[in-house]
Amino acid sequence: MDQKLFSNVVLVSAEIEEVKRLLEEPENLLKWIPEITTVDKKKHDFSITRAKPALNQQETITVEKGNNSVIYDSKGGRLEYQIVFLLSGQAGQTTIQEDVYVEKQTDIFLPLKLLVPIAKYSFNTNLNNLVAFIESGIVRKNS
């Protein structure tokens, strides 16, 4: 991916390992992104379907795991993109930086400069949903 669209940053009261484990399993998207209705695990990727009209009603996600990062690579929708979650922290606090990238030559019906503020807001809302979910303690109880 060539072009960084935006970044969002949040702080969560949890260890990096807990956050990383949650992000590494896309089935968990159902718990913090309300628009997603199904996550079907395939051999090497995940198919995602949204209930409401969206830029990508359906898409396929592959997950790359790094030391302190998790990368979602989305294909098959109207907009192919990559989300890089960078994790850092100490003393039970983790900073999650979410960087969203697209190919430089993206062929969609909207200019990216119009899409970016809407997408940034939506991704930030979902990232805050992730924080609320983690801090609710449900993740720890089910581990």
C-alpha cells in the first residue's frame, strides 16, 4: 500500500499481549464493529459482511502478525485498504495507533479527499468501541 490516508490513536487499560491477541482473531470484529454481521474464517483469510450499506459491503481480510503490530489487508471490496495497528505501552496501558493505507492509484467513485474525513471518523468510532470492549473485562473473563 502506498498512500497513508489517516491515523487514529487511543489508549486502553490492558496489556499489549491482550490487545494483540484480540486483534489477531478477526472473529472478534463482531464484538466491536456493529456494522459487521458475519465473519467467516477460510483457510488463510476471513470474509466479512456488513449489515448496512457501506463502501465495502463485503470484503476479504488477511491478517499479518508482527512483534507489536497486527495488519489487516482488505481485498475484494470497492476500496482495497490496509490497516496497520501499532501497539506500544507499559504498566498495563497500551497505545493503539491505527494507520490506514490505500494504493496510490485507487479507482473509486469518490475523491479520496472527500472520503477521508468520513472514514477517519468511522474507524475512530470503532477503535473506541474496541477500547470499551477490552476495558469491560469480557475479554479477560473469556480467555
